[in-house]
Amino acid sequence: MKQNLIVYGVSILITALAALFFQIVGYPFVITSKETMEIVAPPIYMIPIFLPYGILIGELIFRWIDKEDRRITIQFFFECTIVGGLSFFRYILGVPYSGHTFILAFYLLHQIIYNKNKYRIRILIGIFVLIITIIYKLILWSDPITFFVGIVLGVVIWLPGFFFRRKWLEQKKIK
């Protein structure tokens, strides 16, 4: 119960702060791999991605409070920082990868592999946001390049942590 309160509370707080941020500064123009479109990204596209990212940050905070394995918590901190930083980099500079699919690839792999079926709602949240992203990126904006490059980057950022955790857990079993 304590974990869910922290994880979902942080997620809702981060999502609300993102909505407030975009209300103040405005929503960005849609940037595809080919052009900057003359349309502004709608809230239904921009805001939901903060739910899964907020869940990651909530999990990180819970791990730290709960004093779970510090090495893995520190590694997870760096992963979350890289994911957030590169997604923000996309927002600021419009580089040709999707911050949404980048976050979602990392997030869904994390939820499926580490949390397995323990928190199905977290996987469903990720799938829901992925469906929104697919509708906008692939159907409305015809932008498969940034969509798939974002997925590849999310997997690439997730993999080293996966191998680190596997190696670390194997070493703990040997001792």
C-alpha cells in the first residue's frame, strides 16, 4: 500500500506539474523527422506521457526510502535521469527521435521484466499512452522515423541496466 501511494502519488504530481508547465509556456509545435508542422501538439498527446515517467520516478523514490539494494537503485537513478534528460533534449531541440516512444520503450520493458504481473495497472497505463502515441505519431502525423528511433533508443538505454542487474543478482547468489 505504501509503495502504491508513493508511486502513483508522484506520478500524478509530476503529470499535474507538466500540465501546469504547458499551460504557462504553451504546447510545442509538432516536429516530425521531415518538418516542423504548423500545428501545436495537443494536451491529450503531451500530458499522458508524464504518467509512466512519473511512475518510474515514484518507483525510484520508493526504492530509496525502502533502502532496497543501493547499487541497483543508483543504476535506476541514472537510467531515469538519462531517459528524462534525453526526452527533454528532444523537447528543447527537436532532434529526430520521439521522446514519447523513448520513455515508453524503457518504461514498458522495465514494468514487464522487473515488475512482471505484480502491477498490471502500470503495464496498462503504458499501453494506453502507447496507443495515444501511435494514433498521433503514425496515423495523424505520419512520422514513423522518430517513432521507431525512439523505441530503439529506449531499448538501448534499458539494456545495460538489465545486464547489470542480471550480473549483480548472479554474483549475490554465488556469495
